[in-house]
Amino acid sequence: MAVFTEGTPCWTDASLPDVEAGKRFYGELFGWTFTEGGGDPLLGGGTRGRYAEAYSDGRLVAALIPKRDGRMPTVWNVYLATPDAAGLARRVAAGGGQVINDPLPVGRAGTAAVVADPGGAVFGLWQAGERTGFEKRGEPGSFCWTEVYTRDKERVDAFYEGVLGFQGTDLPGITSEDFRMWSPAGTEPGESTAVGGRSVIDDSLPAEMPGHFLVYFCVEDCDAAAETVVRLGGRVRTSPSDIPYGRIAVLTDDQGATFAILAETAPPEPVLPEGPLAHRAPEPTTSPGPRLDPELHPDTEWDRVRGAEPEEREPGSAREPKSADEPGPARKPGSGPEPGPRPEPAAGPEPHAEPRPGGAGASGSGGTTGG
């Protein structure tokens, strides 16, 4: 059973209007298989919503859960590990964040909470019981990285570094805006230990865009995956582009959930010296997460590669024409979800209980999922 250091992303799930449609989309895109759960009675009345646990190569990687409130956004959620969800929730509140759903036991699987940072980015906390989180990560078909986007980097940096003990490594020059990687407390900060990052929402994006997390999945071929998303009724938000660590794109599924993909670049073969003292260079350490690239590929270029789409579609089709006020191709890779309400709160792994209503600022949530 894997053990996740506090602050390490350990689980992700998607809150969707239609779980069955999500199974078809992500099953073809990532090759996921699914098992079904939920529907059983809850203490105090009601039943749990039906959800689907996703597997890649027989290992647990994510879950698809039904939205309980259609007014909330369709979104991918990320959960950070902690040995003490109640204690971390208190630190979140004391550090200027918000506790949306108090820590809640999820059967024997563990304890979940939903919180937000001072910039409004919502994320989950997961205290493992019988389940710790991902059984596969950092490989094609599984989670590999996450980034939080904010307009208030000073407050947000102080929050994560104070509340979670993250150690920051700034990467000027990787993007046109500053970017910070975060390593867990007790590690040597840097690329080899980074578990996530922070980017800035710049003034070129609508003022109503909230702080948010963006979840990345590994793929073998970024361009092929982007083409598959379009064929399945989704959308390319940011065209495939190269970064120092591989090739990335930001995509939206056919129901509106935004996520990113990364096709990692294989490290070059080490050059061996000649002579009797020749030896192989040391193997690289763990790969850092994806970084944003300052150069964007215009949507027109992407259309040229895959073939231009009709400008108009029938009402109710999977993809409507782009509106005039929609962010255009000048956006950076990894710019995350479109403007809208705060991401739907969702409690952590294994949906054995619904999030507790009435949490500070709560206005509905996603269900809990298996982690």
C-alpha cells in the first residue's frame, strides 16, 4: 500500500452530469476500465449516487462521480494527502483559507474534507484508512501533475508554504509569467521532489475566472490524444506544444470538464567516455511535473493540422461554436477551466458518504470517491 507524504496529490475525480457518458469518453481516450459503485442507503436517509472507479492496467487511477447539483461546474478535482484531516482543516482556516466541508469519515476507506485556498481554488484533503489513493501514477493513462492558478500569488504562496510546509522553487524563464514548483516538507526542494506547481492568472483572462487547480494525465502521444478528444466531442483549449519536459495540451471533455495531458520526452542516452575507465552516467531521478511554455500554437494552426471544423453546429450538439468573448489562442498552456462558478466541492476517495451539508460557505458539493 503506497504511503503519500502530506501535501502530495493522492487522488483525483471528475464531477460529471452523466457518468455513463464519461465512461465512454475516458474509456476510449485513456483506455480506462470501470467498476460501478454507490446506490446504497446512507445513514439518516437517502442513497449514495452511482459512481465509477477508473482503472488503467488493472490499477486504480481515478473516479467519475455524478453532480448532485446541476448549477455547479463540471470539473476535475484533486486531493492532497494528510495524516490528520481535522488538524490540516484547522490549519487551512487559520492560514486564511476556507473549510467548505468538514472532515467526514468515508466508511473504512479514510476521512475526507473539502477546502479552498485564499485565492478561492478548491481542493480536497484525504486521510487514508484502508485506501491511500492512486495505485498507478506518472505513467500513461494516469495522473502525473497538478497546478494551482491564482491572481494573488503572494497570499497563495504564503498559504501553501505555511499551512502545508511546501518548499518553493521559482522557475523564471520557463513561462512568460513566474512559476513556482512545490516540494513537500522535509525534502530537498527542486525538480526531482516537486509534487505540484503554482502559476499566475494574468490580466489577459477574464476577471471572473476564479482560482483553480488543473489536473494533468500522462499520455504516450499528445497530438493523437488531442485528436481523439475532438473526435469524441470534446475541445482543444490549448493546442499541443513542446516544453522542456515533453509535449502538453489543455483539453475539455464532451461534458465541460477541463484537464491537461503530458507526453513525457524520453531522456537522452548518456554519452559514454572511451577507454578502460568508461562507465555509464547515473540514471536521472524522478521526472518533474510539466511546466508551461511561453509560446502558444494558434488554434488556426491546430485546425490546419487536424482539418477545420464547421463554424456552426446544431443546437444541443456536443460542441457549440466558440463565443466572441471566449479566451482565444493567446492563452498560455495550462490556463485551466473557463470562467464560471467556483469548482464543485467534492469529498475525498471512496464514495461511502455524502459531504456534510452546511459547511462554511458550502453551496453544494460533488460526492466522495474511491481513492
